[in-house]
Amino acid sequence: MSDLRLPLLLGLVALVLSLALQTYTQLQQRLSLTEAIAEQDRQLANAGQIQRQLDALAGGTSALAAKGNTHAQQILSELAKQGISVSSPTK
């Protein structure tokens, strides 16, 4: 009976250590994924802010072009050549 205790004890210790290592690894991966998601959220918020700024700039350029500003009309013409459409600003 005592001959079986040592191998059984070693097997149980190995199992517990293996489970502990797997748990630690999974917790580290979860933390990394959480940080990656937070970074993506920050980048998405920044992209939205830049998009709003570009929309305001394009709207202002469109308004100037509608008032007859030749430089603004040239800018809109060049954007149209590149396939970029700018809608008129809405009020």
C-alpha cells in the first residue's frame, strides 16, 4: 500500500501544478486581450473625432465654394477627381 502513495502523490502534485500553470497562462491572455480591446476603443474614439473634424472641414470648404470662393471650388474639383464626394453642409 505504501508503494502506491509516492507515485500517486507525485501524480497529484504534477496535476495541480499543471492546472495552476494553465490558469495563470489563461489569466495573462485574458489581461492582454482586455488591454488590446481598450486600445482599440481609444483608437476608434480618435478615428471618430478625426472623422468629425474632416467632415466639418469639408463642409466649410463646400460652403465657401457655394458662396463663390474659387480656391474652395478648386479643392472640391480636385477631390471629385480623386473620387471623394463632399456633401453640402446642412443647417
